[in-house]
Amino acid sequence: MFDESSSTYGHRRIKKALNKKGIKTSNNRVRRIMHENGLISVLKTRYKATTNSNHSYPVAPNLLTQDFSAETVNQKWVGDITYISPQEG
């Protein structure tokens, strides 16, 4: 049951599933058995969008138009400054 859930079922959900199948047990028993067998449930987090493209701020022009090949050294430089937080927050 734990493997069928891709390791997402914890002791509470496994207990509910066992009770639905007619196997009476308690949360503590399921938790203890999971602990003894090294079964740790994994939380799946939902994707959180962090970029809002609908804003009124100026957008830098795309000067390279996705052409990153250069004929000589130091002809084209690109960078990413998304880690710098703005003063407004």
C-alpha cells in the first residue's frame, strides 16, 4: 500500500485504507510498523509560480534574439541577475 502510493501515504492514510478493507488497526500501530521498516512518507509539493509576467515595469529588449553563437571571444556576454532583490520588496 505504501509503495502503491509512491511513498506519499503516511500512517493516517494507511490506517484509513486498512480500515476500509476491514482491517482494524490504530494510528500508533501503523506508525510503529512504518518506523520499524524505515518507511518515511514523502510530501509532494505543488508547483508555485514565482514569475508574474503581467506587470507595467519596462522589459529589456532582446538584442541577441536567441542567437548566442559568437564569431570572436568576448563578442556577446549574457548574465542572470534574478537573485538580486529589488528595493521595493
